[in-house]
Amino acid sequence: MTDTAKINQAIQSFADWNYPWKFLEAVLAHPALGPFEKNAARAVWVEAFNDKYWRSTELAECVLHIEAGIAKKYPWLSELACKNIARAASYERK
């Protein structure tokens, strides 16, 4: 069974925004995550790159779409976790 609190903890703990491309690697390396949590975190990450969130030419608007979309699809994600995912995805997508 997946422990969603651990996933939130791993995503929220990322603070190395000087190297945003290390986000997923850092999240998946978090010691609290087991295989089920890592799979769930990967699924959220993949969802952040769904084309439906990237239709605008304005990056800030895309980030808001990601935050709202993943919050709806994964209601167990905290607001900060959604923001961190969207922020990291925006760096990755630039």
C-alpha cells in the first residue's frame, strides 16, 4: 500500500532550486520512499508533462494548470507538493 504522506514529504523536502533538473532524482532518492511510493511519485511527475497543461504560451499559466490538474487527479497531494512539481516541471519543459 502506498503511503501518500511519505510522497508529500519527499516532494515538499526538495529545496535545491539552483538545480531544478535534479528534482525527480532527489524525490525518488528520498529515504522514506519505498517502491510503491516511488511509482506513485513517477506517475505524478509524468502527469505534470501531459500536453493538456502546456497549451498556453505563457509559462506561468501552464504552471497554474499543472497545479490545478494534479491536485484534482491526486487529491492526496499537498498544495506545496503540487507547487513544487509544477515548478520543477516548468524548469524541465523550458
